[in-house]
Amino acid sequence: MLKSISIFLFLSLFNYTIIFSQNIVGQKPERNVPIVVETAFKEKFPSSEPVWFSNYQGRYNQKLVYEGRFIFDNRYSFAIYDTDGNLIAFAAKVENKELPQKVLKYMNDNFPSFPILESILVNSNNTVTYELGIVVDGEYIIKVFSDMGEFIKSTRA
């Protein structure tokens, strides 16, 4: 009886460990990136070596895209391409001191006790925005601003 309980506990712990570790690992790098996507990336960023990931985007997650993560201009960056090799968006991490003054003023006026955890510059469809990540009441919120520093919207991650 004691042996069967020990075996049950061991298997339960082993099973829990496997399930838990799968959630920690996260995304796995994509190895089968279409040649047209890799070629388009090399034309745009010839000196960068990306690590590729695939995701589904869109309203119902019906659109397959490829995200290349890489270092560009000494910044952590990523470029998102569709399956035809068209650049959908480019994003790069920026320091808070590089944000427009209007953005910093808005954040100081409206969220003085919430530090900016992450700030990125996004270029999508020739529109530049700044996206700032903060945590409000335990929830990660993204504040989106125009390139001129005007507040656009707030979204939940």
C-alpha cells in the first residue's frame, strides 16, 4: 500500500513538472521559414541574424505571420512578415528618455505612481507609434501614442 502511494505521488509530481515546464518554455523558434520571408528580411536588414517565430494574428487568429527577433542599431527589435514576404510591422525597444515629451507628460499626469516597464517604437503601414507597457491593478496595460506624442488608445495585453 505504501509503495503504491509512493508511486502515485511520484507520477503526480512528475506529471505536474512536465505540465509546468511546458508553460515556462514558451514559444519555440521556427525552423521552416519560407524563403521569400527570409529573402525579404535580408534585403531590409542585411547585417542582422534573426531568430524566427511563427504566430497567428488577426481577429480570429486566421493569419499566419513570421516574427524575426534580432538586434538592430544596438536595440532589441523584431520584424513581422506575412507568408508572402511583405513587412507588416517593425518594432524596436526605446529608452524612456527617447520618448516624446508629450508622452512623458501624459504618463506623469495620469499614471504618476505606475512606472513604464517597457517602451517600443512601432512602424506599421508607414505609421509610427509608441507603445508603453505599465501594470495597473495587476494587469498589464499598453498605452499607444502617435509619433507626435498624442494619446491614441489603451489596450490589455
